Amino acid sequence: MTEPLQQSDQLHTLKLLYVEDDPEIRRQLVVFLSRRVGKLLVAENGHQGLELFREESPDVVVTDIVMPIMDGLKMSEGIKLLNPDVPIIVTTAFNDQDFFLSAIEVGIDHYVLKPIHLDALLEAIRKAAKNVIQQREIESKNRELQLAAKVFDGSIEGILISTADNTIVSVNRAFSEITGYSAEEVLGQNPRLLNSGRQSQVFYRDMWDSLNKTGHWQGEIWNRRKNGEIFPQWLTISVLRDEAGEVNHYIALCTDISQRKFDEERIERLAYYDPLTDLPNRVLLQDRLARVLANAQRNHRAAAILMLDLDRFKNINESLGHGVGDAVLQAVAERLRTNVRDADTVARLGGDEYLVVLADIDDAQDVAVVAKKVLDSFAAPISVGDRELGVSLSIGISVYPNDGEDQQTLMKNADSAVYSAKQAGRNTYQFYTRDMNASTLEALMIENALRRALERHELRLYFQPQADMHTGEIIGAEALIRWQHPELGLLAPGAFIPIAEDSGLIIPIGEWVLEEACRHVKEWHDAGFNKLTVAVNMSAVQFRQDNLSSRISAIGRETGVDLGYVELELTESMIMHNAEQMIDTMRAMKTLNLKLSIDDFGTGYSSLSYLKRFPLDKLKIDRSFVNDISDNPADLAISKVIIDLAHNLNLKAIAEGVETEEQLRLLRNNGCDELQGFYFSRPVPAEGFMVMLHDGKRLEH
Ligand code: C2E
Ligand code: MG
Ligand code: MG
């Protein structure tokens, strides 16, 4: 018996109708056929057979001839009417011509003689169904091909097939999309046309080695698109060999991974770099610093960290907006980057804080040089749009290993040093010293307590009378703040105003001072001393506030005071810094009718041409000149120059810190208009000042 179902045998695709009335033969053949054909339909007579044929339209019919109800020939006639092409095989014991003639007439051309020889039957089925089988084979091949084509073209991976001699014979749509080359443009070409030039000879040699040895290569490669752009792709190449083992084709699958690479890089940048300035962030900094310290330890070298904090950055942000603030932060980053060696790390810690790590230094002197260089690089203003902004930094330095052996300690100590640089007047650098921690802590405590000082009404306003040198009469007072600290007692402004300026608390505090001063001057006026003025000290931060004008006029309205009796004390450094902008602000103050004076005149730097343009009312000779005026001819000369300058500019001159009669005499002789100082009166609480007024206190000649 033949082996059922050889691999190439397509009998199993057939649907076969078998008609036989003899139960014994039928049983045997059903067993035999059902294992060899795809689907077997069985009928017991011609009538049933015809019905089944109608319902199932089988590919092939095997039928007995002599059967009750309807014989095989009759049934075959019926079948041929339904489908003239269907092959019919009869099994017959007849061996006479009549039968064959009528069979031919019906269209039957296959027969198997009974008793049935099974091999012969199979052979007959194969022969009879040859066309059907072939048709099935073609259909299934086509399906496979269509599927392959679908996979080929629908694949999101680019596919390139080349021959053994490296001629491209086929590419798919994805290949064209990725590379920009259409199929026509590359067919017949060598895949080399995609070379980016980025890979070395060695790279390609290794690739071919692997292909020859293992039949396979896989890896990342940079190729060039038609538009010239180079891009990374993931490439898999397989070698196809024929039966003899000769290379037939190469199949290359490629995926464009530029987006993935881009995403990976972007994620990495976000994780390690500050998006605003593109400087390393805290995370990357820690990593770099760890390496620098490890190296320093290994090589017994020093390293340093410079912590940098912009002076009064809050001001810029609040008065000019965050857009300008961001631009300043970027410009600062750029300046820092260009002022340190490539090997040094500049990082942004957040806000207006930066950090520079100096690796491998000889001594602290090296670090001082860098710090100075950085500070100097900020001498020129930063341009943002058409604005020129003066920016300065305070730098705190800690040195490994002296000031700390680990990151945390070094950072903490550099931070203390920054704080102390700020206290020292900004735009300067400070090395960490051991007693810094204590003072930093103190400053922090003061800051916290100061926050609550306002709500707890711990702030006081004292008034120091000012008198006319010639008439001797009190003309007004300077308002001076004090803090009645619950534990530390009455604090002078020097102990907390710098902290208030740093923390931004100066804004509410300054506002409180102004309001309080206005309230009092109104009181004096109401008491009949209606020509008295009050002088109020202004912080730079406060004076650059955006809404200063509207705040002051609101305070004027609320207290009912005539602002013509309120004088703002500015300092030279405050108005010379950004002089153009200051002129605008000062003009705005003048439209509110306020008086303006320059405090501590002579200690800062003034440009005469600007002095002429500022809408001022008064210059206040600094205490330091007054102090030595009797012993030091230079101080006397300076005081005289200031008085003359004031008069030439049509301003009044007032001397502060006058402690002795001698000082008073010299100043008066030189034409000074007004004075304040311990000689006449110390600063006193408001009630004390009121008493003085009622007593008619005056400067004696
Ligand atoms: P300033 O504006 O130059 O004020 C004059 C300072 O000299 C006051 O010190 C005053 O007590 C002191 N003084 C007055 N007469 C004499 C004298 O004859 N001899 C000596 N040795 N000193 C005299 P104070 O009150 O400690 O104020 C110090 C500084 O604090 C002020 O200098 C001012 O710049 C600032 N300040 C005071 N109050 C305020 C305020 O309300 N706001 C702001 N932003 N700053 C203030
Ligand atoms: Mg003052
Ligand atoms: Mg002063």
C-alpha cells in the first residue's frame, strides 16, 4: 500500500464524493480514502450522490455503476449537467463495450476495474484531479507569494536584497522612506551608495568577516540618506546560500533609530543638564565633583569649589520680569563658561546659584586668581535686548581637603562663604573660614525672626532731628529704623537691614517705614509744625520696585500727608548703577512732589555729568568726612568741595554725624546749610521728638 500523504502530494486538498451501495466495499474504501483526501463525502446511491454533489460541489467523484434507485451513469449525467468539468471515476466490474461507450457519452473517461486495486484507484484519482490539484498548488503558491510581498512591502523595517556580487535587486517601500531613494534609483547599484563615511575600514572588515563566518551580522551603523543627511540605523544582514553552499543573496533589514537616539539624548540631557543654561545640573555636578575629589585624593592634590550667587537677582526678576531674568541667567552661564578652563566644571544649582569646580590646583592663590577673573568678567554690563544690566556676583570658596573632605561639607562651607561675601558688600569673594558657620547660623536665625518682626510689631522708628545751620531751627528729622528684638534687645539697622535686603524682606519693611514716617510727619503738621520734613532711607531693592510710585502715592493718600514734605535718601552706588533707568525713576518720584537727597555723599563714585541730570534736592556729606574735619585738612577740603558742588548744582548741603561744636563751626563757615548729629540730638522715639518740638529746641550759636 502506498504511504499516505507524501509531502508534495496535493490529494489532501481535494474534496471527494464517493458513491457505493455495497456496504462492505464502501466501508473499506471510506477507511482508505478518508486518510488521503481533504474531505470525503459518502453516498449510498446515485440519487443521494447527486444531492450531495449539488450541496457540496466536490472536486472529484468516485462512483459505482450498478446501484438501486439511481445508477452511477444516470447520476454522472446529472453531475455533468451541473458541472461538465468535474472528473468522474467509475469503479466497475463490467468489461463490455456498451458500458464504455455510454460512459464516454456521459463524459466519463476514468475508470477502475473491480475488484478495486487501491494503488490503481489513487493513481486514477491523481490523474483525474490533476488539473484541480495543479490549480490548488498555484493558488497556494500565490497566496504565499502575496503574503511574502505583503510582508516585504508592509514591513516598517527597510529591506534590501542584493546578489552575491553586491548588486541591489530589490528594496521595499520602508527602505525608500528611510533612505529617500526610490526602488528605480537603487536597483542595479551597490549598497555602498548609502555609506556615510562615518565607519572605518576596520568596521566593514569585521562586518564581512562575521557575514562570511556566521552568515549573519547585526549592529548600529550610520548611513547617508539621499538628501545627504546621515542617520543611525539598526542593521541586520543575513546571507542566503544555495544548496551547494554558494552565496545567493544578502538580505539586509534596517530600522531608522535616529528618533530613538534623539529621544535618548534628550532624556539624558534633561536628567543631567539645566534646560535654561545648558550647564550641568546638580546631579551631573555631584558625579563630576566625586571624580574630581577621588582624583585629588589619589594624587594628593587640592581642588576647590566656588559657589556663586548673583547679587540682587531678585530685583531683576521682579522689576524686569522673568524673561529678562532668564536671559541674564543664560548670559551669566556663558560668561562663567568662558572664564574657566575646559577641565573645570561650571554647573547651575538652581535659581541664581552657580558652582564652579576647579580640579587639580596648587594652592589657594590659584583659586583667588580664578575668582577675581570671574568677578572682573562681570565688570561689563550684560545686554538683554536694548537694556544694559549691571550684574555682580558674590563668591564663596571652599578648598579640598582643608575645608572639607567630602562633597557635602565642601558645599556647605562654600555656602557659608557666599553668605559672608554678601555681608562683606557683594561683588567679592570669600574663602571659607571656620568661624563662618557660626555667623551664617546667626544670620539665618535673624532672617527667620525678622520675618515675624513685622507682624509682632517689633520694629520701631526713631527720629533724628535736623537743624538749619543759620536759623538754628529744627527743619525736620531723619527716620531711622530699630528692631526691638525679644531676646537681643534694641538692634541697630546695620544688624538686620543687609539681611532684609538679601531675603527680600526689605520690601515690606521699607513700606512700613515709609507709612510710619508719613503718619508722624502728618502728626507734626497737625500739631502746628507744618513746615517739617521727614527723611526716609531707601534701599536699592526697594527703589527699583516696579510699583514704587503707586505704592508711595497710596501711602500719601492713606496718611493724608503732603508728599512735598517727604524726602527719600538714596545712595550714590544705587543711582550710578544703571543711571539712565534711575533718572526715569527719580523723575517719577518728583512728579509725586517728593524730595530727593543723596546720603553718605562722597563715599561712593559719582559722575558729575549724571549728578547734573538727577532731579535732586540735597547732598548729605558723609559722617566720615565730618568726623575728622577738625584734624584732617583733607576732610575739611572734601567737605568744602561737596558743599560748593551742592550749591553749584542748586542743591542744599546737609552734614551728618556732627558731634562737636568745632565741627559745627567749620561746616557753617564753609557754607553748609543744615546738620544732624549727636551734637544736636541723638535719634529719639517719636514721642521724644514731639517733646523737643514743643520745647522749641534749637541749635545754639
Ligand atoms: P544713615 O542713613 O547714614 O544714617 C545715619 C546714621 O548715623 C544713623 O545710624 C545714626 O544713628 C548715625 N548717627 C547720627 N548722628 C551721629 C553722630 O553724631 N555720630 C555717629 N557716630 N553716628 C551718628 P543708624 O540709625 O544705625 O543707621 C545706620 C544706617 O542704616 C543708616 O545710615 C541707613 O543707611 C540705614 N537705615 C536706617 N534706617 C533705615 C531704614 O528705615 N531703611 C533703610 N533702608 N535703611 C535704614
Ligand atoms: Mg540716611
Ligand atoms: Mg548717612
